Amino acid sequence: MARLVIISNRVPIPKARGASAGGLAVALRDLLTPGTMWFGWSGRLASEPALEPAIVEARGVTYATVDLTSEDYKGYYVGFANGALWPLLHFRLGLMQFRREEYEAYLAVNRSFAASLGTVLQPDDSVWAHDYHLIPFGRMLREQGFHGPLGFFLHIPFAPPSMMEALPVARELIADLCAFDLVGFQTEEHARDFRDCAQRMLGAAVQGEWVRLNGRSMRAFADPIGIDAESFRQDAVRSVNDKMVHRVVGSLAGRALAIGVDRMDYSKGLPQRFEALARLLEKHQEHRRHIHFLQICPRSREEVDEYRKLRTELDRLTGRINGRFSDFDWTPLRYSTRTAPRSQLAGLYRLSRIGVVTPLRDGMNLVAKEFIAAQPEDDPGVLILSKFAGAAHELTEALIVNPFDPDAIADAMHVALTMPAPERKDRHAALVEKVFRTTAGAYCKNFIDALSLVKAQAAPPRAAA
Ligand code: GDG
């Protein structure tokens, strides 16, 4: 295929200090072969951003970035993307704040991204845009006369028509998605919800994965994201030599470790999870003094009010639970808002008897896959997984729970703590096989293969309607 140009909100230039801990940078690492370009926001604010992107070359990859003004950042990123789209697509209508001027800023930033990219784009490039910040980007690039293959992947869930209707500009956004040639979702459920929206809200014709609107066809399909399972496993094995991991082993004094790792986000079900620990210690008192729960929870999006509120709530819950159950030499809940280095994280997963992954709604959730890849095969831990994470569609041998039900999570923790080794090994073997099959590399290859075929496939007579 011709040169690949990746577009995302943030561009993780190698060695940038304070690089994001988010899932996207981790998952796309495999795509960065020499010749590729990655375009997006630099992460910097400027009073008058230049049209032409700043270029950095690293290991054969070109990183092209533009700055934003602080007004654009507030309207586009804090406002429409994270104040309206993120809650809506995570089924939290009550948290959605729609302001028309923020939507206008979102459109304006997408338009200026398309104009900036236009200065370095070549006609035979293939373009792959990522995530909810960039839904109108494809249409805008088309309006500038770009005719090459144009793909989009949504990392977060999609919502059914009954929920999408609540967003006053939903029709515009769904039409924008139809301007891409290929749109990927984490699960078939999300892809189907999108096709239903196109059909019911715009009158598009849908046949299988194909959507036809205003005389052009596009494909909406499921392409579940994964991790680089082998390198993660190796990091986990090597981490036995890490000093911090050693210190944690010492501090456990033979007690079981349960671990949660999440950006601090209201979609991750953290208060319910903390509550579940309290229920476990109430209902199954034999586990008192025998378990430590470690929640690693890097702070995130603190410009958005709801995230600050969540932090206050978690601080309060931590104090309440530890105040109630701690002994002078034992604290049940360890909670850190620091970002752990990746190798330490892998080591901490490996030590853990339970991985607790209980988002209220999640596109995929890579932590679930990382936990599985990191476990020792001869004595593996148990994954507790929300039925509303995309990962639950694949990782069916985990203990699947309803994340809104702290008692159910507590019961699953009890089952995990008492599960006999043969059952743990059987479940783990099945899960490992899946995590090593649906890797980040497989995800990228699926998408790129589909993108290279989509224009030919969309031509009549194979197109729907
Ligand atoms: C979005 C979607 C989808 C977390 N804390 C630390 C740390 N992390 C890493 C994890 C994992 C990544 O961040 C988080 O990825 P998730 O998939 O769990 O969640 P989101 O950030 O919400 O990502 C999600 C994903 O995009 C990919 O498509 O799965 O559904 O919401 O890799 O390990 N990494 C380090 N230290 C930390 O403290 N090093």
C-alpha cells in the first residue's frame, strides 16, 4: 500500500517527556514502520498556530504536529469531545453537556487539522484517523479534494439510535462517519449500533457491513484491538528483577494481591469497585488481613469538572474503607494516582492473584489483556471482567460481572481467591490463546488490509442498495 498517514488527537513523539499513558499510543506502536506519517495535535497551546505542521523525524517515521489556541482546546477537546461525546458514547446521558459553540469549535479544529494535513498530504496516501475527536475530519479532507482511501477507528463504544438521538448534532456526526470508506469499531455490537443509526436516522441503506448513503458506499466493521502480548509477557517475566516489584512482594507478606489499573475516569466503575472491596471484607470475613487491593489510577482530564469530582469521591471512599477495615499492620486498599512505568506495571500484574477490570462501559479495555499476558502459566491469577467492556466479547473465560453491582464483584473476588489451581489454569490457557491471537499487530493488519480493499469492494454491483 502507499504511504500510511495516521491521524489522532495527540501525537506521541518518541521520548516526549510525560508521554501519555492512554491506550492509543500503546496500541499503534506496531504501525510505526519507516515511511509512515503521524499527524495531530502537539499538546501545546499557542496564540496563533501556524497552518503548516512542525515536523520531527524519528526512526524513519515523520511526526507532524500542530498547536491549538486555548479557546479551541476548551471548545473542541474539553467541551465537545470530552464533555458531550465521551459521556454520550459511554451511555452517561446525564453527564452530557452539549453547547453549540463547543460543537462549532470541534468543527473548526477538525477543519484546521484537515487544512494543515493538506499541506503535507500526497494524493496517493492512505489516511487512518483515530477516535471521537476526529469524526468530521474525513468529510473535511474530502472537501479539500482528497480521494485516497480514508479510514477511521472508534476506540470507544458507539450508542444505539435511541441514545444518539439525545445529541442535537447526531445526524451530522453519523453522516460524517459515512464520509469515510471504512469505519472500524471494537465489537460487532458497536458496528451494528452505528449501522442502525445510519439506517434509522439518515435513511441509509444497509446490507451486511455496508452502508450506502447519497450514492456512496462505506463499510462499518468490527476490528477488536489488542496488545503486543509477547513483549508484555517478557516485560512481566523480566520485572522480577525490578526493585519496586521486589518491595511490593515484601510488603505483601504472603497476602494475595488484587489489582486494578485505570485512567481516573468515570467510565471505569471505580467507586463501585472500591465498594466491592468493602463488601468482600464484610461478607467474606475470612479474607480480612489476607488481601491487598492495589488501584493504580493515573489522573486524567482534570480540566473536566466530572473528573475532579470523581477524584474527590475516590479519596473519600479510600479513607472510609481503610478507616473501617485497616489494622495497625494491614491496610486493605492501596490507591495511587501516579503513573507506573510500564515494566513495573507488567510485574505488578504478574504478582496479582486477581485482576479487577470493571468499567461501566468500555470500548475494549487493554488492561484485561495485559493482565492475562503477564500471568505465570503454572500458577495464574483470575481475571474479573465487566460484561460491558468490549473485551468481554472475547475473554469469555474470565469471571464476567455486572459492574454496577458491588456485591456481584465482591462474590467474584471471593470465587477468584478460592478457585482451585486446575480451574485457574484452564481458564487462563483459553484466555492466553485469545490474547496472543487478537494482538495489536493483528488489529492493525486487519484494518490496513480492509482499507486497501474497500474502494474496489464498494464499487457496484457488490455495494448494498
Ligand atoms: C481507550 C478506550 C480501548 C494505565 N495506567 C498506567 C498505564 N496505563 C495503560 C494501561 C493500558 C492503557 O493505559 C489504558 O488502556 P484502556 O484500554 O484500558 O483504556 P483507555 O485509556 O480508556 O483507552 C478503551 C483503548 O482506547 C484502545 O483502543 O481499549 O476502551 O477507552 O495499556 O496499561 N500505563 C503505565 N502506567 C500506568 O500507571 N505505564
